[in-house]
Amino acid sequence: MKKIFISILLVALTSTTCFAEEIYSIKTLHKMEIIANSPINKTDLENAKNIMTNVYQKTAEGVKNGKGPFYAEIYDENGNFVVSSSNSVVEDNCALYHAEVNTLKKAFEKYKQYDLSPQNLTIYINAEPCIMCAGALMWSGVKTIYFGVPSKDVERITGFDEGYKPNWVKEFKKRGITVYGSIEKATGEKVLQDYVDSGKEIYKPSREEKLVGMPNPWTECNTDFKCGTKNAGFNFPLSLSNYKIRAMKGMFEISYPLDEFRTVTVRKGFDESNNGDNSGDYNKYPDNKIYTLENGVDINIRGDKNKIYVMYFMAESGVYSARCEQGMTKREVEGIYNVIREAEEPKLP
């Protein structure tokens, strides 16, 4: 009897080990270039990828039918499709009619309640929510968000203004909302690029120049420094283990994770216009001042209170900047300068 019991126990343990679901930590997801504020199991991630592939297809179909290049779908807690909608800003002449807002409106009407949290719903969107839609999603009661193309890439490809959303993924986690982004984003980027190439309208407020079919000057180089050098016209060999490069004539850009939730983007160029601030961050911050590093070097910083969003400086070897949407500390600014200095020695003090 004892032998039988031990045998059964061993079988049970073996079965549990064999069929244990693989869980991806936030750190692992970031290494996979997936934005995340919570872990996820392998099955759920693969399911999300499949749904996102369908979302991209529906986005493209919507564009052919006169819709904007954005689309969203909502599913219930059992994985059943609930509602969906495309962006209809141009069609309906209303700047509020983004895909997420249209889809949420249908969900509110279906469930006849203003708080969707009891339904435990999940929304899938072909691109990161803009500033307006992020607010709508936060107040809607939706529990999980999957999105495709990050806002910075939407803006880079299309010229749309996505708005300023500092720390939104982290803030959603505080409110019990799970977020995963950059899901199968290469497919989503192609849909957006096709929209731009078709010459369709890039709808923005009249305070800005209307852009139609604006060509993208950047070349995505991933981790290829040779590609960056070829397109920028010079090298910028930062010593990093996890990074992404893009470049255009006269500009070399490298993005790398500052921590689990923040990415810093460093640029090198030679254009001294805008006082040498080539960061590409056009937000206005209350603090614009000189910060003296521990080695005595003065650099320009822009920020708000204890957060620094942009640092930039000029040297004999070029014009440099670094930006972080979620903000940097002075110690982190020191570290970023040292990363640049290591690559550019002996040209920098």
C-alpha cells in the first residue's frame, strides 16, 4: 500500500511539473520588447497575439471603408467577443470619435451601465491609447488593455498628435488595470504606414500644419550600428546591452530601458538650432535651467520639480540630448552623461 501511495504521489508531482503554465515576468516581457505592468502566462500572451493580428486586419479593412487607421475590440471574461468599432473622426466630423471611445460607448449601451468593471472586460487596440482615450479607458471599468503600436511610433509614422501621458501604464496598475503593449507591433506599423502612403488625411487641430502623406525620414536600424552610421553620416557607439537604434541624415538616436517602466532616448547630431535641444520633446516645462554635474560640466535640463524630462548639451564632438517621458532624477542624468562620455572620449570633459 505504501508503494502504491508513493507511486501515485510521484505521478501527481510529475504531472504538475509537466503541465505547469509558463509565466512571463515583467522583466522578461520587457526583454521581449513588450510593454507590461503585470506578469502574464504564455497561453494568454499567445492568445493576445492572435487577437491582435485580427485587430490589425480589421483596422486595414476599416481604412478601406473610409474609417480612420485605428480599431478596437472588447471581449468578456470568457473570451467571447462583445463589441468593436473603428475611429470615425473624419466620417462623423467629431474629434472625440476615436476607436476606443466608440467601442466603449457600444459596451456601455450593451450592458446598460456606466461602470463596466463587474463584466471584467478586456480591450484590444491596434495602437496605444492617446491622452483622451487613456482617460476614457481608466474611467470605463475595463480591467485589461492590450495595444499594438506605441504612441511614439504612431507619431513617427503618421504625424498624429497622441498627447502627453507620463507614467500612464504604471498609474493604471495602481488602479487595478492590467496593460500589455507593443503586441505584434511590426504588423500594426505596416497598417499605419499604408494609411500614410495612401495620402489619406492626418487629422490634427488647425493650430498645427496639416500633414498628408508625410514621408518618414527615419530608418529603423534595431541594433545595427553600421546601419545607424550609414544613415546618420557618423557613428555614436554607446556601450549598451539592450537598445534600439534609428537614424536619419544628421541624427543618430538610441533608445534603451532606464528601468522596468521607463525608456530613455539619447540623440547625437550637429544642428545647434533651438539652443542645441535636439530631443524632439516639444512640451513646455516650468523648469528650464543649467545643472552642474559632479565633474563640473554644465548641461541644460527641462523638467518639473524633481523630475527631469530632457537634458541636452553641446560639445566639440556634436550636439547631444536625452529624453524620458516618465522623467529622470539628477543621478540618472549623471549616469546618462557618463554613458555618452564613455562613447565620445576624449571629446567630452
